[in-house]
Amino acid sequence: MWSVRTGSRLHLGLLTLPPTTTERRFGGVGLMIHAPGVAVRAESAPAWVVEGPHRERVAEIIRSLESALREREPGLALEPRRVVVDLAPPEHVGLGTGTQLALAVARLLTRSWGRNDPVSDLAGMVNRGARSALGVHGFERGGFLVEGGKGPGQALSPLVARMDFPASWRVLVVVPPGEVGRHGAEERAAFANLVEPSGASDRLCRLVLLGVLPALADADLLAFGEAVHEFNARAGDLFAPVQGGTYAGTAVAHTVAELRRLGVAGVGQSSWGPGVFGFVGDEDEANRLAARVRAWPGFGDARVWVARGWNGGEGE
């Protein structure tokens, strides 16, 4: 029996939109959290079997992995496995589920075949990291992450900063009722229609370097939260032409505003949403806030939970 456990990824925002020059593209800031996370296991089997949530996605991951390995090593014998997904959150709500699931399955199977392929290679085999590499770096190392953007010819954006998330802090995560975030062809079309305002990337980079990271190093929750909130809102403004505003819809905007009113630090939208995050200094207060959110009118179907930072890589 083989198993892999990893966290979930929050995407706090991009540093730049794709330019027409040879400058670096995308870049971004993210955080790995322990819940919901992804857990998969495998055992020897006479034929391939996939069980648990996202079965079709997992079968596609397996096909991509097998094809990539056999292209690299023709004639390679790859024994079938029974693959069970014990834990995997919904896709397209801002948790980076696609990347964490793909890398977890790839690591699980290659490990079962006696291989130790680098995570960067696994990402290429299962088609992850085309834009953001935060989920790839987060799978390998966990923590609070800043990637520097893809340069010409680079397969993955390099990791330029990684810090542990304070052990006592908690992350309040709210997925309000509503539609899922953009993905696939819709996401590609959105990027194709965006133009970065002059100076926007400079402001975002300054916020990260002189606001977010120093505050995290000092474990200053208030300063960290204000810097993250401003960074996330400014990053969201880049996408206003395609998502209708700073945030992806009225439910997300309402959630952000209400959490801010309650004094939650660093509130923002993860990736395309609709997931919303905020930072709290201790677990008891985070649980009290989560209970209040669950009681909001119209939020009976919302998903609300409290997570801690995931500071280890896969297999922690």
C-alpha cells in the first residue's frame, strides 16, 4: 500500500498579466493550507481501478502520466494499480484542487513503481503549472509562497520566496453559494481579453516585497492582513473587465465586505473564486467567526471551515 497526503492551495493574486515582450509572465502569491487537502492511496491490482471522488479526472491523470513516461522510456513496464481518492475538495472554487490531485496521483504511482521523479517533472507529465506554479511549489514545500513569473522558455515559474505560516494563526475559508470559478476554455479566453494597466505590476510587487513578506516575518497579523487585503484587491482589479468587478460576483463581494466588517484580517478572493479567505490570530476566535458566517441569511449552503497553514510538503 502506498499513500500521499497534501494540502490545498489559496491563490492570493498574480503579479503581472502576460505581456507582449520577453518580460516574465504571471508570477504570484499563495498559501498552502491543511484543509480540505488531498489524500490518495494505491495498491497492486490485476487491472486499473479508480475509486472515490473525481474518478474521471484521476483516470485522465493516469493516462497522461503513463503516456509521458512511455514517451521518455519506450517499452517501460508500468504495473496497474487500484487507486483510491480518500479526500479531495471540489474543483474550481479557488483551492487548487486540480494541481494537488494531479501531483498527488503522479507521486503516488511513480513511488509505487520505484521511481523518484522530481516534482517539476511530474508537473510536466500531468500538464500542471502552465501559468501559475504556486500549486507545484506548494505541493513540494508547503508554506507561504511567492513565484517570480515565467521567463522565456521556462516550463515553471521559479519560487523566489517561501516562509512558514505562523503555527497559531488560522485561516477562515468561506465558499459562498453560487457558481464555480472560471476554468478551462473560459479561463483562457478571459486572459486573452485582459490588458494590464500601466504601473499595476510595480505596485503589486512593492506590496509583496515591502508589505506582505516583512509583516509575515514579524508575525504581525494586522500589518500582514492589511497588506494581503490590498494586494488581493489590486490584483482583482486587473480582472475586473472579465469578472465584473474586483471580486467574482455579488456573493463573493458581500462575503469579503462582511468579514472585513467583523474585523477579519487579510480578507480576499482566492484565484477566480468563489472561495474567500481571511486570517485570524487563534483557533477559538476563528471557530466563533465561522459559526457566525454559517448563520448569515442565505448562507445555509455555504461551505465554511477553519484551516491552519500547511508548512510541509506532500506526505507530511
